[in-house]
Amino acid sequence: MGWKGTMRSVVAAARAADREAQRRQKQDQKTQMIANSTSAVEDWENYVENLVSIHIAMVDMIDWQKIASQPGPREPVLGSGHCDRAEMALTKFKPSVFDFLRGGSAKLRALLEAKIDEAAALDQEQYQDALAAHAKAAAEWEDENEFAKRLLRGEAAAIRQVVEEMQSLSETDLVGTSIEFSFGVDFIHAMVKVHGDDIVPSTRRKQLASGRLSETKMPVGQFNELYQDYVSSVALKTAGDLFHILPLSEVYVSCMVTMLNSQTGYQELTPILSIHFVRDAFMRLNLHGIDPSDAMRNFRHAMKFSKTKGFSAVELLEPVETSAAGR
């Protein structure tokens, strides 16, 4: 083969290698595009799922009935462990011909007898420490026992104290921006300032057969229903947390949002959902299987909603006391 033929072969091989490199690059780009699209769709789906399942994660249950009936701590008794061991050591002592190396048998016996007095003092010291610990534990038990009984009687001041100390009610940013509480005898009204409908994605994501990401405008009906489920999920979460930390038979929850008042022309904090939750009915719910909006039908509630317009203002189910603890 002449040099021209050799050059043609070299050029052809280079072009083939370049085409293969371009093919691999396009394949890598497609693989990355598919991976990015898959990840973007999964992120969207997870966000939407979290938005309508806030009610699934609740605070731990507190058994106030158990706390109220718990017996007080037992009083300590004076132990003799140190003294018993010291007396046993004296009982087992036997003089030996080698005792002179340690000062003699009489001296060794005297040391063992002296240790009995030291041991008795240690037993007494431990007993005094146990008495002090018991006094502290008894005082704590008395406070908790009495507090639990006040809660079980439905005292508003005790209910308020528990709510103010339980910061976990607003752990998640998805719940809203603030919660205010009104207290009555054996009931509580929680007013939750939820997020506006901008918390719902305005677009839908799906992955096409080609692997590409498709983003389309969220249909109005689906958008409004997602927001309705979000608000209902917040109401369920709030009621569930309150039932878990308080021995109440009923809880009122009202979800508020800033929206336009067509009569005044101003943006105002407006109730859009108000529910009277009853403990027995709530505890029978399968929270993992319910549709949040449909679950409202299990309780007396006020909600005006349409798929095309979304929420409208409602009246609170119960009058709210003016004194409220805000968070």
C-alpha cells in the first residue's frame, strides 16, 4: 500500500473513532438525561406525597391515666451491705504465725473491728443519700400525679401548660406558619395559619417513553384538590397531636389562610376549614389509608370548596375565647 493509501486508512480510522466517541457521548448524555428526568419526577412525586400526608407522623402518646394512677416511689430502707461484709471478714479471721509480718494478730483483729464501724457509717451514708433521692422523686411524683389529675378533670390551665411546652406541634414547616390556641373545660380550639395555595406545585412532571422530562401546567381541578388535601392533612395532624398529648374527648381545629375579602378589598386572615374532632372517631381512622379531604366527613365540619374555585371563607364552628396562647 502506497503512502496515499496509508493516509486514507489513517483518516478513515480517525473518522470512525470520532464517530464512535460522538456516539458514546450522545449515549452518555441520554443516560444522564434519563437519570435527571427520573430524579426530577421522583422529587416531584415525593413532595406531593409529603404535602398530603402530613397527618401520618404524629407525636408520641402520653398516657395521663397511667400517670395519675402510678403509685409513688417506695421509701428506702437502711441497708447493711458494707457492715455485713466487714463482719464476715472479722468472722473469717484466723490468727496465723505470719501475722507478725503485718503487726501481729491483735492489731489485725483491731483493724477488722474498726472497719465494721466504718462500714456501718457507709451504710448510713448510702441510706441518707437514698432518702434525699426518694424525697426528690416523691416530690416529682406528687407534682406529676396531681398535674395528670388536673388534666383528666379538664382544667384549662393544665391544658394550656401542656400545649405551651409541646413545641413538636409545629415541627414541620409544611404545617403552617403559626398556631394559636383557645382553651375551655375539656376542650381546646387550635387555629392554624396554613400556607397559601402557592405551596402546591403549579406544574406536573412525568417521564416520557423517550426518557425525557415533561412539565405541564397543573389542571385547576387537580391543583385545588391537592391544596384541599394539604389543608385537611394539616387539620388531622393538629388534632392527632393534641389527642396524643392531652386527655381530651374533643378538639376543634380551624385552618386559616390570608385571602382577599371581596367586601373590603383587603387581604385578611380567613378561616377556610373548621372541624370538631371527636377522640373515639379519630382514633378509629386508618391514617395511612384515608384521603384527607374525604376524612373530614367523619366529623362535624365547615368547609366550602369547589374544584374550579378552591376554598371560600367559612364561619368557625365554635366561638373562640379571646385569650389565646400563640406560637
